[in-house]
Amino acid sequence: MAGSGARIVPLDTKQNAVVVCELSDVGARFDIFEKVWRSWLSARRNRRRAIMLKSIDTTAIAVLNDAARRAFTGCSVNMTAGIQALYQTQAIVARVQAYNDFNARNNPYGEHDFGSFEFCGETVFWKFEYYDLDYSMQSLDPNDPTITARVLTIMLGHEY
């Protein structure tokens, strides 16, 4: 690049700089960038299609959810302000961890991702959500803990 006529142009006082190429180099560099970008995008689309075509094993999801809920491992746990205001979070957590009242009404898909119970005259809900590892979108495969971040939220019924 040193012999190509490229030059370094300072951008600001923090020592940031940009390499400015000759006009003839810009087109070639853009072509390379475009090929790499298209290849990466194609690979990402193919992976997404492959994951989406896989059937979802709700039994495996239920096993992962139960393990995460019972031990609060493999997930992050959030409690809403309403739950914290009851000042009995340990008792509520114990009820969530021991919960086993799954039925067709609260568990229609068999994932064990939702439950509710009465506590001190209040209805308490807990709910799992599945995100990708950087929490920017839903997980493409909740069966796969290597690409799924589970979030368990415990809330009062009227906070849902």
C-alpha cells in the first residue's frame, strides 16, 4: 500500500486517522469488501434457515427451563418492583423454584415457560423469554443453550 500512492489523513486531535486510497484503488477495495460482506450474509442466512427448519423439541425446552427455574442457573432472573415491594422475595423465589402445576391452560406448548400462583392475596406470574446471547433478538433455537440466553421474570399479575 505504501507504493500505491495512499496517504494517511488525520481526522482529529485524538490521533485517529483514516487511510485514503487513490481513486483507482477504491473500486478494487470496495469489490473485495462487497464479496466478503455477501459471503458473510449468505452464511448467516443459510444458518438461520437451517435452524428455522429444525423442529422445535418442546420437551428439551421444558427440561432446560425446569433446570434453570429450580436452581436459577443457566438464566438471568428479574423481579419487578411489585414483587420486591412485598418484602418476601425469598418466599416467592422458593414458590417459583418448587412450582410444578403445569396444565393445558398455563402450558399449552409443553415448554414449562410460564406459571402463576397466589401469594399474600396477590397473583404472581413467572415467565421465561428466550433471547440470542447479546439480547438483541429472540433466540433462533431455544433448544440450544449455546445460542440462547434465558430470562426469567417474576412479576405480579397486574404488572404483566
